Amino acid sequence: MLAILQRIVPFLASMHATHAKTRGKVLPPTPSALTAGPPLLLHFVCHLCALALLAIAIVAGRAGAVRTAAAVGTAGALAFGVFFAIALRRMRPRREGESPDTLPAA
């Protein structure tokens, strides 16, 4: 389900965001402009490791491996949360000359 969300979130965000003006038209950002690669990679790696640890825990009957798998899976879920937050931040309209990674003014 998270794999579907990582594809659909930037697409839906791009449909609701406006960024650049070209010839007087306001254009939505592309989904790839809203996607952050490093958090998605961390999410993918953490969840693969968590699944492997769960398989080891089942075969070996080790409760400690289940706890470790849960911790690694939680880290992956947090990475997905970071991905989502970055997509939301990149979705907001920019002032002219402002880069996508500039924090909003207080």
C-alpha cells in the first residue's frame, strides 16, 4: 500500500499545487519535482530489512528479532512520513526567486 502511496502522493499534490508562471499562465509542478528520493530509498531498505528479520524470527523462533524488525519497520514508516512532509512543503506556492527547499518566512 505504501508503494502505491509513494506514487500517488506527488501526482495528487501536483494536481493541487501551482508554482511557476509561463507566459502569464500558472503551471502545476511535475510529480517528480515533488518527490524526495532519499526518504523513499530509506523507506524501501528499512522495510525489506524488517521483512527479512521477521522471516528470521519465524524460522528461528526469536522474539528479539521481532522487536528489531518492528524498530526497523518503524524507521521505514518515519522515512515515509518525511517523504510526505517534503511533498507537502514542495507543494506550497513559491515567491519569485525562492528555491523549492527554502523554509517559509515566519
